[in-house]
Amino acid sequence: MIELSDERQRIDLPRVHGWLASSYWCPGIAIAQVERQIAGSHCLGAYHPDHGQVGFARVISDRASFAWLADVWVDEPVRGQGLGRRMAGWFVEHPWYAGIRRFGLTTADAHGVYAKLGFTPLARPEMMMERLDPAFAARLAEDAA
């Protein structure tokens, strides 16, 4: 059975860094940045008794009105078993986030996973804005081309 835990000291930083550095959303991310992200977030690890950490997710929140789900990762050997949805659901159901008005996330390929937890497209996209780091914006433009 895969155990979920938000005990920060259990996070396998080199493993999580490897996953995120290979992701489409933050390719090549520096380990120091992953360390800062973990330090400023509520993190969740998924742990297999024989294989160690097999999943990761984090939430950034004021615990009152806004939460952002980020960096949901499931290791390849255990994908397709509902672990990503289970981790996201763990946060959605966590008492710290009860009453949150807006729980956001960004995904390119897992809309169905999150829809089953009540996530929908933006209700008012015309009200949302973002400010991108110029290097990140350039990478997005390259990917779109």
C-alpha cells in the first residue's frame, strides 16, 4: 500500500528534483529552486514500502481564501493507479483548505484527473492575469511554435 505523508523530512529531494527537472512545466529546474519551493509549500509525498518515494505534490496557500496545487508527479512504475488523483484529493479534503474560495492549478494533460475532484475551466478567465518571467515566457512561446 502506498502511504501519503506531509512530513517534510521524508521528502527525497534529489528524487523530486529529478522528476521536476524532467517535467514539461519546469524542465531543467535547479535543485536550489526546488528546495525553496518545498520550503514555501505544504508538500505531500507518496511512499511505497519497497521503492521509497513514488509521488509528490504541493500546495501554496494562505489557508483562508486561495490555494494553488502544483508539481503533482507520479513515478512511472506506479502511474495509472489513481495516485495523482489521490494526492490531489488529499489536499482538497485537508482541513487546512476547508472553505477555500479558489483552488487553482495548471495542467496540460491531466484535466480528467482533476475534473473528478471538482476542478473546472476558469469561471471568469477574463478576470485572470499572470506575469511571466521573460525566460519562461520565451520557452512557452517556443513550445507553442
